[in-house]
Amino acid sequence: MPEFDWRSPESYKSLQGAEITDIASECLRRNVDYRREYEAMIANNPSGEVTTEFRRRWGICFRP
């Protein structure tokens, strides 16, 4: 598997047709603090629902 080179335009070809929400989701997915808080929230919420507080904190809304 080739190493990802953030400076190479070739590394970003898959994003050419992406919508802004796709790019934002990818940025969040890579954010260590977001992932940690998301996992903790889900672990502490038996229904598995995303809380309003979490949504507000991260400025997001989840698709149903």
C-alpha cells in the first residue's frame, strides 16, 4: 500500500466531486478529540443516540 502524501494532488483526486459535508465528515473522523468524545458518549448512552449537547459542541447534525 503506497504511503499517503498530503502534498501530492494525486492523494486528493477522490475529493474532487465531494460535497462540503463529505469533507467536513472526513475532518471530524480524523479528529482524535471528536472520536474520543463520540465513543464515550455512545458507551454512556444505552440507546446509542447522539445527544443534543454533543451535536451542539461539534456543530453537526446527523442524518437519520
